Amino acid sequence: FTKKAEAPKVWVVDLKAAKVNCLVDPENAKLTCGQAVWASNSKIVFVGWTQTEKLGVLYCHQRRSQLYAVALPTGDDDGGRQPLQQLTADAIDFSCRSPRVSPDERSLLFLSRESVGPHFTASRLRHLDLATSVVRTVVDIATDMDPGFPGLYVSNLPRCCWLNDNEAVFTTQWGMNETLIRVNIGDGTVTRVTSPNHGDLQTVALLDTELSSQALLVTVSTPTSPPEAFIVTDTGKDWKPVGPAHTATSAA
């Protein structure tokens, strides 16, 4: 990401054959690649930044970037390299990041934003059908922030954000709190997942998800208590602590 280094590309390592293939033309200095994920056994989706200015690209979410897909090469040499497929092109997708493929590998979620606004402005949650390449908005930028949902303020989606093929879960900044939310991919409904025993000023962080049981592994903390781990089930109603609970202490 500096002038002394080439633009990063997407590589695949064949462990059985002990071979390495570059999926993107290494001579293409205009495309910086990152955040690659497997879309299937034969295709990879990644983010491609096209701006020449690369310093700060990890945290400056208004840099121009798009989603691309590329199939695995058909041969061992560069002649088998497959062409890139650009997946996003809408004006509201000026800057895309965090592609996350669904468990059934039929669709993916990603965050996007327009070119205007500060570095950490609100993002849209977008859905892409991998079969048809149709992109739609799941959660839009909020226009009426008081007293309801303020919009998505999140740097990146966690790799474990899919709870099932129709729901995603991740944390976002909601007022003073870092809040865990569940998102219905079909209708865009956003539901807060909060601990019943930690009051209003609680911060919830997602550690992992378990698809078969629809369980979440999270930590919860408050200004007066350190983080505690919980397993959350029953759509956020059942919270089981992992280990002994902490007791808040006051200064003498």
C-alpha cells in the first residue's frame, strides 16, 4: 500500500500440487485487491480499489472501490487466467467493502456508500444474487434518526455475520453504544439484540455464530463491568453466561 510496493493481488495456493497462481494480472498497477472471499469452490469475490492514492485505504471508506469476481484458472500458467467480472457499478456503490457469502453460496452481503460525506459516514447494507448479479439494498441510510434506528455505522462486517440464509447479525454504533443487531435479509427489518441484565449503557461484541443451533457467542460490557462472555439463543431471548459472572466494584 505504499509507492515502494506493487498493488496487492489475489493469489491461490494449491496445497496438493504445491503451486501458486495469481488470479489478477500482476502487471495491472491500477487495481489494488483485498478482502477476498470464496464464493464457491471455483470462484472468488474481492474488493478492488482503483484510486492511485493507497495510503489510508483501510480506514478511509470513501475511496473508490468495487466488487469483482474471478474464476480459478484453467491451467498452470498465466494463459489460463480468467477475466474479471465487475459485480457493482451503481452510483450509490461508489465505495464497496466487506463481501460476505451466504451459507448456501447463492448470495452475498456487502457494505457500500456514496462518494460524499466524511470518512465514517453511514453505510448501506447491500445484497447481491450471485446467480443473476442483481444488487438491491437491504438496509438503507436512515433519514429519521430520532428516536429510531440511526443507520449503519460499522467499519466491516464480521466474517461470521450470516446466522442463516435469510438473517445476518453484526454490531453497529447506535448512539453511545456498540449494539448487536439482527437483520432480516428479505425485508430489511433491523432488531436490536440486548442483554436483559446490563442496563442501557451496554456494549455488545459478536465473537462467533453457530449456524445449526442459531447461537451467538458475544461479550457484553458496561462502564462499570468488564466484558463477560455469553451464548445467546432463542432469537436473542436466552442469555447463558460462559464462566462466572463479574461483580462490579466501586473505588474507595
